[in-house]
Amino acid sequence: MNIIFLITLSIFLILLIGIGVMDSKKTRDFKAYSTAGKNQSLSAVVMTLLATTIGASATVGVADTVNQIGFPGIWWLLFGAVGLVLQSLLISEKVRATDADTLPDLARITVGRSAEIIISLVIVISWIGIIAGQFVAMNGIITFATGMDSKVLYAIVAAIVIVYTFMGGQLSVVKTDKIQLIFVVLGLVACLAYLYIFKGDNNAAIASNIELLNANYGPINLITQFFVIGGVYFLGPDIMSRNLISKDEKTAKKSALLSGIIFIGFALVVTLIGLWVKINVPAESMGKLGALMYVISIVPKPLSILMGLCLLAAILSSTDTCLINASTILVKDIFKKDDVKLVRIAVTILGALALVMALSGRGDILTLLTGAYSVYTPGVIFPLLISILCYKKKKLNKGLWISGVIVGGVCGLAGTYFGNTLISVGIPAILITNLSLIGMGLSLIFSCLSIKNE
């Protein structure tokens, strides 16, 4: 597989670079580079939205989670689908109608400059970790598929992602997302069919293990993931960036709804692959391989190559979106510059920082993503939701609103990174475990209190 995969990967990456080169001539102004001209059609937005949401966590991470805890691992993705549907029903049209360029820009429009700054800082800092998480997963796939644990090869592939994003901006991201999504769908569906048709001797046992809750995943996990994970899909910067590049409000609304529905099907596909591994493969047979990596090792060679490209495409399609959005936010919302050159510099710097973080080996994909989400979701989701719902209807007390962001974010940060320290000073473990939920509740209270009665 090594040589064939390397050749196929090279062709794939050359295609992505080619798109970046062609689009570099079309993205000389800030609007085209950072928001893809704000004129994307329904089909384009749906495909790029799905490609953005189907990343390393939604494939490699979820399959491994299902292999560990069983079918309830599906809730990560189902709550993503719920978040997209709720976004469509509640806020998609309102957000697009503001004509904001980024999520912090939306905060500026609905609250003020101070809100823009604090939301920008949360996103840029947190999203370096998310990009690093995607790079970590990418390294795992490249190492397995090529049989070479080469940091040079890994860095080259990561650099290519940075380069085509650097050259074509958001417009290239939208186009490459379409190609990457096709690889993802073909690879996962073909893999599912092979496992359940050609290796489906134990399908009855798999069916008997389909359950929504079990000893490894209880009601408290359900509640926590609904808010922490569902919240990111409902009002996360990368998800909402697809709203902001839509050609109009109706396109934004329809794209979120269609993506949410389609995402349920994707959730079933990934979960059933993970469950097949859990039921059919003893842990000792897998060694250090993850669920999807093990599957790649047992399927026929053509399918293994397709699966390798499938997973790599899933990761690249999320990485480039995170990278261009975080870079645009850094330049536009923090430095207040609508400058393509500066955004390109930011793409290079943030991409390099994420790569260094990934190469340091600190954390797996779900650890890095959950850490970032646990800060963003408690601090930002409810305050921003309140500001959107109140826009042009009610005025907000900026001090109370920002306090909600800070208190929620600090709770999420403390619960994720300082749990042991808090336990050592006598704080009950149950409070620490639920600090993200507590933070969300406090941010909701502060943001509701910020609404002025006139």
C-alpha cells in the first residue's frame, strides 16, 4: 500500500495546490479571500458545511469512542446534527441578515467592539488547539498508511494544507471541501458495505448491542455533550462561517437544515463501523491501532487506499476551514484590518504554531478538541445567542454581557485543565466534572441579566 498510497496522495495534494494557485488570482480583495464573495449557492454551502463538520473528531475520534463505550458514542454526532437543525430553525436567517464577515464581527454588530475583542481572543487561542488536533490525527493516518513514522512527510503534508489555504483563502477552501467530501462519503460507505456484507457473520450480535445509554454513557454525559458539543455545531465560528458565505438568508437556513439531516446518516455510518470493530475484534488483536486504522488494515487494498484518502480528506477539510477562519478573525476583528496580505501572514503563523503543538505530542484528537470546546462553549454560546435574539429589539448592558463570557469561559477552562488542583483544595469532584455545564448556566444568567428593560 505504501508506494501506491504515496502516489495517490501526491496527486491528491497537487490537485489541492492547483486549486489554490488558480484561486489566488481571484482573491485579491478581502471579501473574496475571507468570505468567498458571500455569494455561495445552496449546494456549495451544504457540501462545504458537511466537509467542515466531518473532521478528525467525527471520524477517527468517534469510531474509537464507539469501540470503547459502544453505540452511545453516536451522541457526539447526533448532537451535532441537532445543533445544525436548531441553528436553521432559530438563528440562521438572523445571522446572515446582519451581513457580518465573522462570528466576532457579529458580536460587534449585536453588542459592540468590546464583545468583538473578547470573542476573537477566545476563538483564536482555542482554535490553535483544534488545528493542532487535526494535525495529530493527520499524522496518525499518514504514518499508518505509509508505514513510515516520518515527521518530515507529516510536516510536508501539513505545509501543503497551509499553502493552498494561504493562496486561495476561503474560496479555495470551499472548492477543495467539495472534492474532499466526495472522498469521505465514498470511503466510509464502501467500508460499511464491505464490513456488513462481506464480513457480516456477526451482524445479529451487533444489532443486539445497539443502545442509546449504557454503563459507560449515562444521562449526565448526555446532558453535557448536548450543550458542549451541540453548542459548537449550533453557534461555532467554523459552522457559522458557512452561513456567512451564503448568498442570502434563505440559503443559509436551508443549508443548515439539510446538512443536519444528512449528518444523521453520516453519524450512523461511522458509529456502525466502530461498533463492528467492538463486537468482532478483541482488544488484544488491535494492539495500538484505532478502530478505523484497524479496518483499513483488513479491507482489500483498493478500499484501504480509498479509506486512507477518505480520512485524510476529512481532516484536511476541517483543518483548512479552522485555519482561514482563525486567521481572518485575528486580522479583521483584533487588528481591524481588511488586508489579504495580513490574513495570509496569519495563516502561516497560526498554521505553524498548530503544527509545532501537534509535533510536541501533547494530546490526542478528542482531548485537544474537547479542551478547546469546553472553553468556547460555556463562555460564548449563550451570550452570543442572546445578542442575536435581542438585535434591533433590546439593548444590552455590555458589562454584564462580557462578564457572562468571562465567567463561563473560566469555568470551562478550570474544569478541563485544573481539575486536580481544584480537588486538592477541597472542591467536590462532582462540581469539577460539571464545571462546563455550570459555566454555561452562569453565562446564560449573566447574558439574560444584561438585557435592558426599556
